[in-house]
Amino acid sequence: MKCKHYMLSAPTTVLDTAPLSEALSIMIRKVVNAQGEFLGTITSFMFSKMLLPAEPQLPDEARNETAEDVDNRLMPHLHRKVGDFVGAHPVVDPEAPLAEALQLLAEGYIRLPVVGADRKLVGALSSLTILRRFRF
């Protein structure tokens, strides 16, 4: 079997020029440019790091932190372009053996972009998309 037989063929994407607030509102992870070429991903881990205080806090300081403190760390970023936050991510070719994708998933990647030779995002794979092919 090949990756194309298991991938989700219409993954949700966001343009690299969209404001970060748009990606957050629908928690998009795959970023493409206007030509549909895959640029990378944004992750919830990146947002978690963004929400952390710049300096480590003492336990008493952490207990006294308010929701407004956390909001204030995120607010300056919401109008920045999604492309500013894109990170490299392994991809699989639609013609690659499924074992290649399974190896990456076994290494801890949750979702894999499926990218054709023209760098266009053609699908997405996860353990769940693979398991959906089975009828239990």
C-alpha cells in the first residue's frame, strides 16, 4: 500500500499571509503559500511556549498569575502572519510506501503532510486516517 491510499485528501490549510488569529481560531497546522505549496506546520507546542513567561517564575509568582497575564503574552502576536511561525516538518510523498509514513508516526509525529513532487500539499496522514480504512 502507498500513502495516497490512506491519506485525508483535503486537509484544512491556512495561507502563510493570514493573521495568526485566523489559524488559532480553527487551529490549522499545515501552512501553504498562495500557489498551494506546502511551507511547514505550526504546532500547539509552539503556542504553549509563546504563552509561557519570558523568565522562569518562582512558585509563588506562578500561583499569582492571572488569565490577563497569559493573554498579554499572546496578544502582540495575533496580527502577525502565520508564515512567521512556520516550522519545518517531515513530509511523505503520495507514492511512498505506507511503511515510510508509519515509521515517522512511530517516531512521534502526530500528523504527516503528504506533498507531491511539485511541493503541493495533496493530503495528510495520521494514525487515525490509516485506522479509518478498517471496519471494526
